[in-house]
Amino acid sequence: MRLLQFDDNELETILSSLDDYLNYHDEEIPEDELIGGISVLDRVNSIREKIESVYSVSYTHLRAHET
């Protein structure tokens, strides 16, 4: 497996983009219209978990840098 290297700013951009993507979550969308049959919420959570497990950095930690 090839790992990509991101700095904190890049990770923050990715996680902010995921937050924006959550705006498209709609429980009413039929499964056959979802990318891979997975809801936006489940997809975002899966991506966040993978980022946090690889980078050993929490979403909350990155959010703290915004203030």
C-alpha cells in the first residue's frame, strides 16, 4: 500500500471538504442513486476514520487549529 503524505494544512482542507460534502447527505435518496450504494454520511465517516488511523491525528485536533 502506498501512503500519501499530507501536512496539517492539507489534512484540514480534506476534512473541511468532507464537512461541505455532508451538506449533500439526504436519507431520502434511494440506494441505487448513491455512489457505491453508500450514504454520504457513511462515506464521510469511513474516510475520516481512515485518515485518523493513518495519520494518528484526530479530527477534533485539526479543528482546534482553526481558532
